[in-house]
Amino acid sequence: MARKTAAASFVGTALESYDFYVFGTAAALVFNEVFFAAQDPLAGTLSAFLIFAMGFVARPLGAILFGHLGDRIGRKKTLIWTILLMGLATGSVGLLPDYSVIGVWAPIILTVLRLLQGLSLGGEWGGSILIATEHASPRKRALYAAIPQLGSPVGTMLISLIFLILAVTVPDVMTTWGWRIPFLLAFPFLAVALYLRLAIDETPVFRTTKKVRVPLVSVLRSQPVAVAVATASAVLGIGSYFLMVSYTQAYGTERLGLSQETVLNAALIGSLLQLATIPAFGWLAMRIGSAKVVAGGAIGTALIAFPLYWVISIADAPLYVAAILLGGILPTASWAALGGLMADLFEPSTSFTALSFSYSIAAIVAGFAPSITQAFGAATDGAWWHPGVVLALMSLVTVAGATAAARLRRPVPALD
């Protein structure tokens, strides 16, 4: 049952990640022309990234709402609601008229749909980690916590592959109707995710845990330090994706003059590599502890941040792909072990709320990484080192959080 639930959690998270991340790729590549045609390209990209970040602003509300439901009515039922909301919101973006048809209402409605995506994802990640780890034995929790994390690269692979096919086969219609196809695919993906989530069982931990009346109040009263530590620990794992994929894709096409095919290939190949590195780092977390793996990945990322972006600043197509590929390995360690680190910090009676709320606060910081870096780049006249500053700062925050998490780790009771 543990393996079956972890597999179902991974597939559901992959589809949910696809729905959420497809917005980031579209914001980097086409939304400046589709929804912000009245602005110049750089300003349009910044506007698209700001709407992209709105999804993260909504996440704490989703964490509170779905965290409450997850701790009160169950992990399984709540995850069904989160995937349903996400799939409908994402598919609706593909049906949205663009700026040339309905004017300013296009970006307004786009923002509303992005907020609904964020509301959904506010409860998705924490529930996926819990439903995997609460079926696992204590010894294997860190490994099982890494399995849902595979959803992120798989979602990225699907997005990159679909956009790449469109960019190669129908490049002339990418800004008219081609960009809609990845969003409309959310509808059949939703059907698959619902089927899988209906087939899994509620966790034994939830069934035997005493229910708390208002989980958020309990968390903030009894474990505020753990929330702060979990939030800091999550910054790099989330933020590195949006900096090194969403922002760097726009940087590569607009400033370096690389093709959309090149930046999409880099994301695709990097995601393929993560299919091997995430389980490997999950196994390492099982052996030495999740907090140590998160901290080690963050320290390494801080050390390579500036060399990485110096290489990218002078890169041709092959060197760009190699830089993204190699530069993503160390942040992946912090991502792979994050679920295990956070699951070990909180009490089972409020863990859905605690994980979701902490993760959503970190995601607000991460979600603004592309727009902050874009503005920072404009202020420094595109200096090669400006993305490195952001990546290094996120790394140092995560080092501090993971170091503290190693000391706060809660003993895990054995399953009956």
C-alpha cells in the first residue's frame, strides 16, 4: 500500500505541477505578446511574471483552507478537491480570449485564474508529502517523501516537450492559438489525476490521530519556530526552479538571443536528469537525514551561483544547455529532501496545515524570484551577475533553515 500510494501521489503531483508550471513557461515565452501587446517586450515579460507570482500570493489562503480540511476530514478527500480546482483553472486559461479581443479584461481574468491555481496548490504539496510518508515505515520516510518531488521534473518535461513540439512544428501560430494547447491538455490530465486519487486509501496516521478544532491556530501557538524554519528551508528548493527555468528562459531568448527550442531543450534535459538525481538524493536523505541533504545542496548552490551565471552570460546554445544541466544538480538536492525535512518537524494532528502553510510562505518569495530578478537586471543594465545574487541569497536562507531543522526534528512513531 505504501508503494501504491506513493506512486499515485507522484502521478497526481506531476499533473498538478504541469498545470501550475505551464503558466511559468508561457509567461517567459509568449504571454508578453498575447496579453500585454500594448507594452514593449521587456515590460510585457515583467507584467507576465508579476501575474505568474500572483499564484504564490494566493497559496497561503489555499494552505489555510485545504490544510484545515486535510487535518479535519482527511488527506485523500482534500487532495481530490485541490486537483479538481487546479485542472479547471488551468484548462480555462486555454479558453481565455487574448488582449486583441477583450482588451484589459484579458489580463484581469488571467490573474483571477492564476489566483485559483495558487489557491489549489496551497494545499496540494503538503497533502502529497503526507499521504506518501504516512503510509511509509519510519526508516523509509525520507525516501518516500522524495517520490512526490519527482512530479516537478515530470511536469516540467511535459511542458517543455509540448512547447518544444509547438515551437518546431507551428512557430508562426505560437502567439495566436498554439500556446492554448498546453493549457487545454489540463482537462484530460485532470480526469487521469482524479481516477488515481479516488483509488488510494486514507492514511493510517490520520485515522488514528486526534483531530484539532482549528489547526492553524494550534500550529501558530505551539510551533511558530518550526514554521519559520520550514519556510526558510524551502526557499531554494522552490525558488531555484523559477529562477533557473522561468527567468533564465526569458533571459536566454531576450538577452542572449537564443532560440525557444534551445531554452526548452535545456529544461527538458535537466528534468530528465532529475528523474535520477531526486531518488538518489532521497536515498541519501534516508541514510544521513533530510536536513543534511537540504543544507548540503544549498551550500553547494551558493558556491556555484556566480560562476554558473557567468557561464550562461557568454553561452552559445550547447554551453547554455550544459550550464542549466549541471547547475541544477545541487539545488535538486535541496528540493528532493525538502518533504522529508518538513514532515519531520510537525505533529500529525496539524501537519497538513503546517506543511502547506510553511511551504506557501516560502513559495511567495520563490514566486517573485523571476520578477525581482527581471527588475534587478534592468537596474544593473543586464549585468551578468544579477541572477547569481538572487540564487546565492536564496541558498543562504535555506542553509540557515536546514541547519535549524536538524535540531528541531521530531521523533517519528512506528506504524501499527
